[in-house]
Amino acid sequence: MSNSLSSGRRSVTPFAALFALLVLWSLAAPARLPAQAAVPRDTATPHPFAIPALSLPEALAAFTAASGWTVAAPRDIGGYQGTAVRGELTPVAALAALLEGTPFVAEFRADGSVALRRDPARVQDLATLTVVATRAPGYAAEESQSALRTPTPLRDTPQAVAVVGRALIADRAMQGLGDALEFIPGARMGQGEGNRDQPTLRGNGSTSAFFVDGMRDDMQYVRDLYNIERVEGVMGANALSFGRGVSGGVINRVTKRAGPVVREGRPGGGSYGSKAT
């Protein structure tokens, strides 16, 4: 007997019928399983906690790793700091201690989840704080007399001038002119064969670029700062004001002037019997 029906209708093989049944079964809606009852979590068993003071998101992640409780938190917790928690504590006590000082409280739910919510009672409105400050005298100089030979504000001086004042010299405990040149842009002190100051000003080296109160000081020696009020570096070509010299600029030392009696001492020493007072 043939395995197909030939009574004028379309023949159906057993394999085609099985495939059709599989398709119908896959399209059928799956049966809904009964909802499981919420399983409460244990909140009374202590856990070891060792959470340092971290940002609140990091502290909550450490709490989850230690207790197994996942905490659902708002998005605006990034700007808050969690309190350090250490010791054997229950999850409820540990999370309460972690949230101390923040406007959030924890809600432990029966389904085993924890959610943070903002508690208006924990938000404090601080009183307005008004801060009044005055500018303290600093290192910035306002005028110089080296470039134009008259006391002139630096903003009106048509040349690059750097001033190292007495306050900076004292605070940095500067011992020589090389220490002061570290604060003058474009100026550096060279070796000078160990027996003289030899600066390099804007790439030009010279031993004749020194002045004291506007008077030339081109002797070859090591200059001290014990009697100097400030050091002024006038950078750039300035033969009109200072005559011959290096085209990179000049270094002018302004000496101290008579005033109140001030006595100061600074002992010092070095290798090979070097001493200074």
C-alpha cells in the first residue's frame, strides 16, 4: 500500500505532519508558572565589615560584597561620602552606620532587596556664611626704577622686567645671586669657573651685565645678597639706558636703605671648611 493518499487530494507525508506539529507547539503560549512567594532575608546575623571612608557608591559596593545585600540607590549619591564601618555588625546596623551624615536612609524589604531614599528630616539647612578677605602682601612688585631710571609702574614699563623682592629672598633663604636668577624668566647663572658670577640672559652669556643701584658692577666675583633689597632683571637690548653690555639684558641689584635697626643672622657651612654668617 502506498504511504500517500492519491484520492485527488494533496499527499501529506508523515515527516511533513511531524514538522507541522512541532511548529504549532513552538507557537503556542507557554503556560504561566505560579508566582513564588517572597523569601525574606536574614537581617539579624552579624557579618564582618571592614569598609573604609569611601565615596557613597564605592562604600555601597563594599557593603554588597560583605553582606550579599544589593542596594538600589538614586543617581545623585555620587557627591556624598560614606562613613567607615568596621566590626561584626548586622546588615541593618552596618548600613545605618555607613549612611551616617548623609540625607539617605535604607529600607530593607521582604523580597530581599534594599533601597535608599532621601529623608527630608536628615537634610540640614546651614546658615549663610560670609567670608571677607583682604589681599595679603605678597611677592608681586608693582613698580621698578631699573628700566627707566625712575620709579615707574611695571605695567607702564615698555620692557620685560622681573623683580625678586626682599620677602622672597628671605622666605627662600637665598644665599647668592644665582638663587635669585631662578625666579627671573630667561636668566640662568653659569659656572663661572667657580670664582665669579656669569649669567646667561636670553641665550647671551656675559660677566658685564651687573649693576648696583643703576651703576655698573662688572668686577668678576661672587655676589652676596645680605645687603640687597631686591634684584631686578631687565630683559632685552637696553644700550640706551645702560650703555655697553650684553644684548640679552641686565641684572640690577637695589641695595637696602636706612631704616629701623634690624639685626639678623644666618649661620651656614659646607664642605672643605666653607663657612658663612
